[in-house]
Amino acid sequence: MASELSHGKPALSVERITLTFGGLRALNEVSFDVVEGSVTSVIGPNGAGKTSLFNAVSGFYKPSGGSVRLFGETIDRVPAPERARLGLARTFQNIALFRGMTVLDNIKLGRHAHMSTGLLDALWYFGRARREELELRAEIERRIIDFLEIDHIRNAAVAALPYGLQKRVELARALAMRPRVLMLDEPVAGMNREETEDMARFILDVKEEWGVTILMVEHDMGMVMDISDHVVVLNFGEVIADGSPRAVAANPRVIEAYLGAGDVGDLRRRLQAGKGPTTGGKAA
């Protein structure tokens, strides 16, 4: 289990975010900080508002109230593509790759927000555009592809890859954005145990070797308890617990949210052991 961060400068601050869809309030004054250099996980039962929160923070949804700050700067009026340029990158719960393109080309698309060449340069592929393209390719191959151990599939079409490798390619594309804060939406959903362990290792290496702050939504309680410094628990769009993995696992409100009136003691033991509330280590 990762050690608790008792202090530190916030890389990302979510302040009283409220999100409504018609008469439905998906998020209700959600607040928490993501400390720079940490792995912060957002957990909660299905329908708790986790993906809605991610969409609000990354700029895909416009909250009806509250504020988001990135390294102290308010980004409420900044569109999603510009947030990526400022260093806020994300992956998606459902893989969002171009399946007919190669692994390398998909990863290169992640750098689009940082490219400085214009449309004319790109069309004719000369001068600055050619130099930038060659530099980009070299950096991706040297730093990202080697780092994520996907050199053997660099020229393969994404559609031909197994699910676990496609998730790794999506992580690679997010890293190509040069993130300062990386938002991972269920990075190990649908993976087997070996693939999950590999992804957990890569996430920790991104934090420790690249200095990237991680905000993660995940259902796998074993992974959450193993690699998180800080855990935020949502239920019905509200924060019901916020603290270290151990403290959250022992919180009666968290136990009740997952289990209702069931065997609270058994679920507490499972969460503290990192096994999750259901067979196979997956949270409901």
C-alpha cells in the first residue's frame, strides 16, 4: 500500500463542483485536492458520479457550479483541448483509439495539441513540419514506446491487438501529451490479473520516473489499495470519505455505500486486504 501524503502542494483542486442534467444532480458540491506527485483514486459504487466528475474536470462537461484549478490557475473557462495543452491529459473508460491506424500513429496523435506547425506546413511536409515530425517520432520511440514495452507492436494496427495492449497504447497516447496531471478512467477495466499488475507498475513508474501526478477512477480495489496515496469516495454524487486507503477502508459510510445493510465486517476486512467487495477483487 502506498504511503499517505500528509501535506504537499495541490496539482489539481476540485472546489464544490456541481453538475446537473435537467432535474438530475449528478455531482453535488464535490471538493478535494490532488497533491502533486501523488496517485489519487476516486472510487464509489456504480452510478456514484465518477465518470461525470472526470468529464467535468477535463472540460467535456460544464459544471453548473464550483471551480477547477490546475497548479493554482483556474481553468473553468478553458476548453478541453486547451486543458490538454496546459498539461491535463486523460484516458477514457471505453478505449478511444483509431482502430485502423498503427500504434505509432495513434500515439503521435496525442502530441497534436503541442505541435507548432501550421496546416500548410503539414500538408507539404517540408521545413519546420518535417523537422518537428522527425523529432516527435524519435521522442515517442525512445521515451514512450520503450518505457511501456510496446516496441514489438509499434507498426501493428490497433484493431489487431488484444484488449490489454490496446489499453497500454491509450496510456501511451496520453503520455505523448506531456501531461503534468494524468487522469486515468478505469485503466485496468476488463484486464486479467497479469495485465492489471503490468498496468499498475507502469502507473507507478509514470509517477516516480516522469514526475506526473495521477488522478484515477478505478473499480479494482486491490489495485486502488496497493498504489494509491489518497482515496476519494463518491456516492450519489457526493464525497462521503476522503483520506488514506487504510482510513477509507475502515470508514463505515464507505462500507455501507458498497454493501448496504449486509455484512459490514466482512466487507471491511476485504477492503483492508485490498480484495474488494465481490469475488475476484472487483468493486460493485
